[in-house]
Amino acid sequence: MSRVGRLFGLTNRVIGHTNTWATNQRLSVQVPVWARMSVRHSSGKPPVDPPEGDGQEPWIPEYIEKFEEPLNEKRARLVYQSRKRGMLENGLLLGSFAKQHLDTMDAEKLALYDRLINLPSNDWEIYYWATETKPTPEEFDNVVMDMLKQHAKNENRESRITLPDL
């Protein structure tokens, strides 16, 4: 029996189907989406439980700065995080920005960029700040944000309809 089946105490008899959960045949019971997702952790520590709330907003883990991370690893992580935003507009904007600027950034600028793309909980905020639709909050108004704003203007009219090659 699968992990999901054990989690809910379901057996083949309860499901009313003779096959196990491991097969890809249709089941006669609906399993919630969250129960089908695989949980993976990048560290050996268990995840921190989300705070109790009204249930309206999804819980986002607290951002932890990685001060001891080697610069080449930080650049690689930031390139990946810039490309995989979950929002196409920011993936294109931040992905092309990372490709163009991360290799020349020093440790201080990398830390500022890391905070910029990982602290705000809403990617639309980053997009609006970069395109100057909304004013940038003081904590993010720095040299890296100025570079991103300049990049967003696309004065050279570069084609940015696909993510740049890694």
C-alpha cells in the first residue's frame, strides 16, 4: 500500500478497487491534491510548522540568509531562483537579468539581489518595483534594484520572450 493509503488508513477494500495505489488506474475515491504531493526537504531538519492563521494566505517559510555560502554556489542558486519564479513575467525579467549581471556582481551585490528575490512574498511586487509601476520600498531601494530597473527598461530592445540559455 502506498504512503498516501497508509496516511488515510485506506485499503483496497475501502477504495473498492482491486489494484493498489501504485498503479495508474482510476480510483473510485478522490484524494486531495496536497495528499498527492511529494514532500522533499533540502536539509536534514524537519520543516517548521506553519503558524495558525485564518487560512486565507498560503504559509511561506521564513527567509534565512546564507552568509557562509561560497560565491559560485550562490550565483548558481540565484540563477536557478531567478528563472523559476512561478510567474512568467518575472522568470523572463529576472532570468535575463541574472544571465547578464550575476557573473560580475561582488558578494555585497549578490547578497542584495538574494534578499530582493527571496524576501518579498509576492512576485508581483518585484515586477511592479522593477517596472516602476509602484514605488520601491526603502529596504529594497538599492544599487541592485537600480540595475534591475534599468534592465527592465530594455533600452537596447533585446528579445526577451524566452529564458536565456544556462
